Amino acid sequence: MTVTAFPPPPPGSDHDGLRQEVRAFLAEELAGFPPEKRAESWNGFSRDFSRKLAQRGWVGMTFPKEYGGHERSALERYVVSEELLAAGAPVISHWIADRQSGPLILAKGTEEQKRRIVPRIAAGELCFCIGMSEPDSGSDLAATRTVATEVEGGFRVNGTKVWTTYAHVADYMILFCRTGKSDDRHGGMSQFLVDLKGTGNISISPIIDLLGEHHFNQVTFDNTFLPTEALLGQKGEGWSQVMSELAFERSGPERFLSSFALIEELIRLLREGATEAQEAEIGRLSAHLMVLRQMSRSVAGMLNEGKNPSLQAAIVKDLGALFEQDVPRLARSLLSRPAVPGGRDSYAAVLAYTELAVPSFSLRGGTREILRGIIARGLGLR
Amino acid sequence: MESMIFDMAERLLRDHVSHALREDAAAGNCPEALWARIEEAGLHLAMAPEEAGGFGVPAAEALGLVRIAGAHGVPLPLAETLIANALLAQAGLALPGGRLTIAEGEALRLDRRGAGVHASGTLTMVPFARWADRIVTLASLDGASQVLSLPVKGLTLTPAQDLAGMPRDDAAVDLDLGAAEIAPLDMPAGTMRALGALVRSLAMAGALETILDLSVQYANDRVQFGRPIGKFQAIQQYLATMAGETAASRVAAEMAAASHGTPSFALAVAAAKSRTGEAAQTVGALAHQIHGAIGYTQEYALHHFTKRVWSWRDEFGTERDWTRDLGRAALSSPQATFWHFITDSTARGATA
Ligand SMILES: Cc1cc2nc3c(=O)[nH]c(=O)nc-3n(C[C@H](O)[C@H](O)[C@H](O)COP(=O)(O)OP(=O)(O)OC[C@H]3O[C@@H](n4cnc5c(N)ncnc54)[C@H](O)[C@@H]3O)c2cc1C
């Protein structure tokens, strides 16, 4: 059964030395960083932190040295990623670029694009956002309406993207849009590298989420001119390019560690004394976490070998979301302590934040239902 | 070597373990002919070192045979014989040949009698005891752990069975042990249970793959409302859920197998047995839902596998036993944070 095949991660992938270095760095950098900030997990934004991390060589780790990278393995990158997430470090400023945009540019970009952009990603200087979803195109990405029309020297773009996380601070967007007509539903799509700071006729307006925070945006392109050099990869190949990004986007430890701050808070309190029933629940949680970690490391191993484990990635994300979404329910079943936004104590604050964050975990990056459709197809349902 | 023995095992079991054979075994008949083939192929000796007459396949790989046997619902103590032979060899005892089984030996009492040792007590729900020649277990004598090889002929059995109709007999022990039947082997308390839990996890992982395969095939074949039921999204969501649970089970079981002989073994087994046991619940229930009434019959293959996983999850520690142990370790761990506990308990040896 190929879908369920998760080969063990390669030998020696614990990288203990590296792990200890990262821990020491985080202990120093995040000293005094409060649990309720850590609860934001990979949604926390700090350019400063991303730059410092890059100075240690921990951004763009897998990129070629030629482009400012460090040519380390996907498993080494995995170790750094999970240590950052477990500590609740504010990583989003470089996260998307490091995870998927950088690898995409390296795989599909022109030499000029690679030289211009990738070293700055590896330096932790560039924040990327993803311009896929639209008002009428969510799960159904092929329903994209935003269109780039070829003109002298480039393209004119018209259309609206929504839910674009951190577009208001990002330097670049990878824009997915239509560049032509095609009988194939997936044809006629392309990707662009959009310089958000240096391009006119783009308006970015906030969408406030239910936590009262501004992460999301609506991004409108109004006859926006993009030069030919902004095209990323082949014109018309946008669909297959996006699909090859998904294994990177869906399989990492951020797909099961988003609630980790709450887990640490919960365990801190239970260490003061736990019943057998509480122990058993923590044991179940531990078992799930150990297994998810191994599955995610397995996918990292496959990515390292240049494979495209997109089905395994869908499985990791589906199981991972179930796990991280269940944490507030579990906490509430083990301790009778209410959630208080902003906090009476750190547990109450972290519970409140996490409880409100979890509904998004099975939406962002592909909904649960869509992932399961992908898995079902992979099983060979005719 | 390793893939040779796998291919051979896969072929042998595919050709010779049929629905009829599983039915006949569940009716109480030991499949002697199948055992003869397994012995001829030497599958039961894979894990024992070459000096002892085994194949010396590394444990993590030899244990892959247990998963394959689980996938075929082999109604014989193959996993048990593998483990028993490996333990006997480790303790320097000669391999006795024949079918062996394993049991948790904590309930046994060992007393010195003259120059020898007397064993007494009752072993409960011993897998395949009445079809086995010997029961291998660990018990302690003067605080030192010992491997015992008990001749079934010298025991009093009270027959019972598991959900799948496989023998799970109580064995009353009251005998003097011969020189070839006891030897010291330094093993931590709970080793027998952990080894048993390991093989049951692997067998569950294999059986769950079969249950998933049967379900996918049925969803493609069964037509209602003019199309295969696999076209309905509700059924697809079930199958995707089963695939996730099945994949997690295999990863969990293989992680435990890979940690055999390392300090993380006990925790990896705890994770594996509880994770696969939980999956057995979900996958089994959804498989029956997808199959409709045909899956609820004796005639269709599914029940042999669902009954097996539902039995195996109870043996050598239930999910509740193992999650309690794992949770207790997490909560009492000297590591500063839970995260450190998690990385340490999966590190070193948990990769192949
Ligand atoms: C926190 C967060 C951050 C995000 N960041 C970004 C970003 O940076 N960039 C970006 O482009 N997008 C982003 N998104 C958008 C995200 O990709 C979409 O929310 C997602 O693709 C679903 O689209 P939708 O919200 O329009 O829901 P819909 O597609 O309208 O779905 C609504 C419901 O219908 C179900 N459904 C839809 N189609 C089917 C089907 N065929 N079968 C069964 N059920 C179906 C869905 O599973 C869901 O339950 C973000 C979303 C969230 C929540």
C-alpha cells in the first residue's frame, strides 16, 4: 500500500549536537518571552528574531551555498523547525519563504531571480506571503479569477486575493492566477513573484480575525503592472508548480505543534500531581505526538531524496490537525480551570488563545475534507 | 537476506493462508501443514543468531515478519516462536525446535529445590498454549531474572480463546526445571510484556493494512444507486481516515521495532501498543460500516482480521495500561520540559 508507506527517517537524523545548539540559542533569545506569546506558535512575527536565526545559519538551511544557503539536509532543517515550534518562537517572518517560496524559486526560478531573492531569504530578511485564495476560490483553487494579461514588457493583473496572511508586512507575494484560457480546468495558470513594496496599484486591507488580530488581508490588484521578470516558472504551468509546493507546505512539524504551548502549560500543572486517568490521557497524547513526529520526519527524509510525498504529507496534515485541535478539549477534560483571554495566569491565557486558534488548523493549507479527498484518491478508489 | 526472507514469507503466506484455513483454525484445528512449511522455510528462526542455528536477521527487520503474518491472519504462534527462540538463544539455551509461545511470567514463583529449581503458579491466557511445545517466559530467582522454557506437556491447561477463536489457555505450572529449561538473562522488569506488546503492535499494523485493502476493494466493487459506493464522499472520508490510522500504526510499530535493544524501547513500545490499539478501534469500526451486512458474516474475510486486532489490543497490556505508563513517565520525567521528554524518548535507535 503505497499511500501508507512511511519509510523510517534515515539513520543519524536526530542531530543531537545541532539540537543542543538551537536550544541554547532559544533559551537566550526567548528568555522572558511569556507563554501567551509562545501560544501564537508560528504565527508570531519578528523580523529581528528571523534575522538573528539566519545569522546562526538556520534559515535557508537546505538551499545551495551558491545562493546563500547552507546545504544541510531536510532532517537538519527539521530539527531546527521543531525546536523553534516547541519553544513557541516568533518565526512567521521567514517561515513561508524558508518552507516553500525559497524552494519553489530554486526549483523553478530564473538564474536572475535566484540570485536576487534567495540569498536574502537565507539572510532572514524577506517575508513572503501566499496569494492563492480568492472570494470565490477557496478549496476550489482552479476557480481562480485573478488574471494576468500579457502586455508590452510584462503583464497587467486584475483581481482580488483574500486571507493573505501577513501581506501587510510581507516583501513578496507568490501570486497564483490565470494567464490564459485552457480546456483543461487546471491549465492556463501561472505563478508570479510580486514585489509588494515596489509595485504600484496594489491595495492591501486588513481582515480582522476572531481573536481580534490582524493577520489576514485582502489584496486587490487593479491593473497592476508586473514586469516579465516577475513570472515564476513556466507560463501555464502554475497548477503543477503549486501542487509540488504542497508536500513542503503540509508535512512539517507546524502541522501538529501549533498548540504546543498549551501542552507545556497543562503538563507543568499536572506535574504537581496527577491521577491515573490524567496520566493515561497524557500518555495517549505523548504516543500520538511521538508517532506524528516520526511520520513528519519520514516525509522530510523523502523530500531530502527529491521525492514528492504529497499523499503522505496530506496524511500528516490531517492527523496533525486532529491532534493539535484536540488539545484544548483535552486540557478542559483534565483540569477544571477556565480560559481567560489575556490571562489571570499563564494557563488561562494560553488556553483562551489556543481555544480560539484551533478552528483554523483544519482550514489553512487545505481543509480536512479536501485532504481526505486527496488521500481517498491516492488509495485507488475508482 | 532480509528482503529474501520477506519475499519468501509473503509468497508462502499468500499461497497457503486462506480464508478456509483461518476458518478451520478458528474451529479448533491446528494448521499443522502450514506450520511445517513455515519451519521448512525457517521463518520462526529469523531472529535467533546464526551460532544458535537461526538466521541472525537484525531484530528490527526480522520483526517485519510479524507484520506480514498479521496481514495474513496466520493462525499460529509464529511471532511468539520468533521471540521465544531469540530469548532462548540470548540466554545461551539450545533451541528446542517446534512451536513455542510466550507469556508474562511475573505470576510464577521459583524456588530452589536441591540442585534444581521448581516453578509454580498460573500463566493466564497464554497464546496458542495447547498448540505449542513450550512456553518461554521470564521470572525472577533471588532477584535475578531468568529465562524459562516450560514443556507444555508438563503443565495443566484450561482452554480458553480470544475473539478470533485462537487458543488463549491458562497454564498451571508445578514442575521441576531441567538444566536446559532455565538460564539467567539480565532483563528489566516488564520485558516479556514489552516484547509481547511489540509483536502485537506489529501484527495489528499488518492486519489493519489488510482491513484497509479489503475495504478499498469492496468500495470499488459494491454498486448502489448506480455507482460504486467508493464514489460517495462519506465513504471516501471513512477510507481516508482509515488510511491515516493505518499509516500511523505502521509507523508506531516500526518505530518500536527499531528501538529494540535501545534505552528508548519501553517508551516506544508504550506508544506503539497504545497507538495501534486505538487505531484498531477506529479502523475496525469504519471497515464494518463500509462493508454493510456482508462484513458481518462468517463467510466474508473481514471478521478474521477485525477480531484479531480487537483481541491483540487487549493482550500484553491494554491501551489504558500503556498510556498510563507512558503518561507517568512523561509527568515524572526529570527533563525540564515535556518537549525534552518527547525528543529523548524517540531519539537514539528509533530510526532504522
Ligand atoms: C488562518 C488562515 C490563514 C490562511 N492564510 C492564507 C494565505 O496566506 N494565503 C491564501 O491564499 N489562503 C490562506 N487561507 C485560506 C485557506 O487556504 C482557505 O480557507 C481554504 O483553502 C478553504 O477555503 P474557504 O475558506 O474558501 O472554504 P471553502 O472552500 O468555501 O470551504 C468551506 C467548507 O466546505 C468544504 N468543502 C469545499 N469543497 C469541498 C469538496 N469538494 N468536498 C467536500 N467538502 C468541501 C470545506 O472543506 C469546508 O469545510 C488561510 C486560511 C486560514 C483559516
